[in-house]
Amino acid sequence: MKLSRYGIHRVIGQTGVLPQAASQIDSTPTCYENELLIEVDTLNIDSASFHQIKEACNSNPSKMKEMILSIVKTQGKMQNPVTKSGGMLLGTVKEVGSQFSDQSLQVGTEIATLVSLSLTPLHIEEIISINLSNEQVKIKGQAILFDSGIYSVIPNDLSEKLVLAALDVAGAPAQVKKLAKPGQTVFIIGAAGKSGVLCAYQAKKNVGPNGRVIGLVNEESQRELLQSLGLCDDIILENALKSLDVYEKILELTNGQLADLTINVVNVQNTEMTAILSTKDHGIVYFFSMATSFTKAALGAEGVGKDLEMMIGNGYTKGHAEVTLNILRENKKLYDLFMKRYA
């Protein structure tokens, strides 16, 4: 068998298909020469995926366990068949293949993978518990990291569960760091969520005193949370599905100027037009949510005559892990919030 650094050798029944797109991959917990074998402790399920599973199972943990086990058994990976998204994992290095690129990695090192569970071979022996509030699933099992895969060693100064939760969305605040400019108006849809608060902090840091960060939330408790964190200059309380209502409020807040940069991090479908309408011509819309439909976004922008740069969220950008963990080191309120929610 010819080994591939991208894991093509694990794909079952399809030729020339990468693991993420494959309908089934081999999850046998045996470490090939160019792979890393991980003893898995916790899965951090992608927010859109977890939300869908939770709704489908009426928030019943037993049924959710059955659904997750069925998905993994059928596909060899944790890729939600509805959202197509995965998540990431926390575990301990069990074996390092002799041809794996990083030979400095030691057995017993605790790591968080920075590639999606939607392409990661996963073998679950048992689901121990599901935390409905933080999207984390404690398991007994093993996973494979391909040679092309990226990971982060768990730092000594932060809780492992906090690191797992933060790194699951590390691409979002790191991309905001690249995109937000001084003096801009940044609009964050889903500003009180895990990725939302990190993006708001980074946006506020980037735009400076002459810029403005506006957050959208749909519950009063979320508005109160954002106010306590002091991350947004303005907070809109509205349903992200009500595109025209949100648009009218953004229009009023910005005196008709709209946002220079809109970040969409909600975990529900059909919010594409809310982001598009709220952004000025020649502005940027960054869709980090895995619930985003490229078709709806592309045709929707065309349909309302918006000349925008639209970006589909890439969970990876160089240095994203350090950028995100440093936010938690810099901001005590965010650190405390993540410790309360996820640690």
C-alpha cells in the first residue's frame, strides 16, 4: 500500500478522493509509518453539528450518544451527514510513526488536533458523557493524525478543556486579526458565542478608538454578557434570521454607512442575507459558520446587487492557535468566561 501524507490510503471504496470528502475511511487504530496515533479523551463537536444532533435527538444524551456512535461507525470519522462538519479532539500521543514529519513529538504528550474530525479516522470504544452546554463529548477511543495534519501541544499555563474549546474556533479571531483595520465598523453576527466573543475582542483591538464593533445577539442574557465583557460599542438584540429587521437596525446605528467588515459565526442556517445586507459595497463578509450555504450567499448577494468580497471561513491561518490562546491570556474576563463554560 502506498502511503499518502494526506491520508488517501485510509479512504475506502473511492479512488482519488481525500478523507474529508470520502464517504468512509478506515479508522483501524493502527499507526502507519507516516501517521500519529492518539489516545482520545474528548471530542469538541463543531457548533453547527452539535446543534443539529441536539435538535434531532430532542436534547436526549442517550439518543445523542447513539447518533454519534452510528455516524462514526458508518463513516470511520465524526462527520455530521447533515452539516458535513466535524470538530476537533483532545488526546495523548500514543505512537509516532517512523516517517511522521515531527519526530520530536514524544509519546505521552497531550495535544489538541487542529484539523477537522470530518477527515480524522476515529475509533470510539465508549462514549462516557456528553456535555450539552459546551459541545464536548468525553470518550474512550483512538484517532489518527495524518502527516499533513496540524496540532497544538497543550500549554502548561492553561486548562486543557479551555484550550480545546478555544482552539476549536481559533481560525475566526486569527482571521479577524488579518481583516479588521483601524477606524472600521465591524459587525459580528452571533457575538456572544464562543467564537463571537473572541472575534469581538480581536476586532476591538484592531479597529482602535476610532473604530466601532457592533454585536448581534438574540437573547437578553447574551446582551447582558456582552455588556459585562465590554467588547462591543453597540449591541443589537434581534433574530439573525430576520435579515431586513437587522439591516434596518444596522442602517440606523451607522447612519446609513453599514459595516466595513461583517463576521458571521452563528450555528444556524439561513443567515447569509443578514450578513450581506448589513455590509457596505466593497466591504468584506467573513462566513466562519459551518451552517453557511455558498449557493445562498453567492446568489443572494447577486440578487440584491451587492458588490462584496465574501470569504468562506478557513479554520486555519498561520499562527492561529497562539493568537487565540493569547487572547485568553490577555483578557481576564474572557479567561474566566471560558473557564466557567468549558474547563
